[in-house]
Amino acid sequence: MELLVWIGAAVTLVGFAGIVWSIIAVTKARRQGLDDVALRTRLNGILPLNIGALFLSFLGLMLVVVGVILK
């Protein structure tokens, strides 16, 4: 079950990296001074990746919890 904890930690780190990337991408888009329509279009492209990264980090944390409980 220790392997489950390590796999969960790795999945969580990948998800967290995706969340950090989406924060950086949104910050760059806001600093470019785009008009409202262009900014919304850019953010609509980033949003699914942000949600996917959040879900991935959630799954990783759940793997860690299950691994700790079963240990």
C-alpha cells in the first residue's frame, strides 16, 4: 500500500503543476491588456485545463488517503 501513497503523491504533484500553470497563463493573459472578448476567449481555453488539473490533484490526494488508511 506504500506504493499507492507514492503514486498518489506523484499524481497530486502533476495536478498541482497544472494548477500553477493555469494561474501563470491567466496572469499573462490579463497583463497583455486584451479586450473583453479576447480575454474571455483565452480564459475559456484555459478553464478546462484548470478543471482537469484540479480533478487530477483531487484523485491523487484520494489515492494518498486510501493508501494511508489501508496501510
